[in-house]
Amino acid sequence: MRYLFVMVLLLSGCTSPPATPTQAPTNELLLYRNTLIGDNSQVLAIIYDLPEARNFLQLELYTTEPPYSAHLLYDEVTHPKIVSIANATWLFTLIPNVDSLQFTFDTQSYTLTREQLMSWYGKDVTASTNEADIQLLIDAYTADPNEVDALFETK
């Protein structure tokens, strides 16, 4: 009987719908607002609340002199460009002194600057105080694959 119960639990977990590649798992990300890029533990706490955190491998911070940046290494993911956009949006929103972010997924690498991403959105999304609004914006802008590709073609 115990074996049957365990099997039912395992099978019900297997039927859960997959998370979207842009959906941040918590509703508490804005608690990290004004984290500084040099605060390794806080930056890691943010990353572990972002999409594809289960595939996150390593963080490198470049904080010796401005412009400050970070390099995030991930295992392979299904939609690396979309994950880069979503995670960069959150990191730029929460960490005011980071200027650029590089995301490496297995063999693909993407770099986004704060200026480049805000220009793509057509506004400064980092001033938003509502997580749902930020998430809606990310979802709306990443829905069109052509727009996503266009972001990475402009520098």
C-alpha cells in the first residue's frame, strides 16, 4: 500500500505543467531592490529566485572598477535568449550599479547592457514597484521571437 501511495505522488508530480522560461518563482524579488553588485550573497539570492535557477552553475562578478558587470553560467536551457532577457530585466531592476550582464548557456553566450535593454523596452522598467507589471512586460516583449532576435542583433 505504501508503494502505491509513493507511486501516485511521483506520477502526479510528473504531470505538472512546465514553468514558462520567463516566470520568476516568487513574489518577493523586489525585496532585493538596491542590492549592490559587489554583494555576492545577495546577488546569488536573487539569481536563485529567477527563471532557470535550477540550471544555474556559476557567478563571476567584475567589480574592481566601473562599468560593473557579472557573468552568469548556466547548463543548457530551452530558450536561452528569453531567459537572458528575463533575468537581465530582473537583475537590472534590483541591482542599480550593474551595467552589463553576460549569460552563458552551454555553448551559447549573450551579453546585455542596461542601456541596450531599456532601449529595447522603450522605457526604464527598473523604476517599477510592481512585480506583476514587470513580469507582464517581460512576457509581452519576449512573446515575439523576431523581437527577441532583434535585441541581440543590436549593440
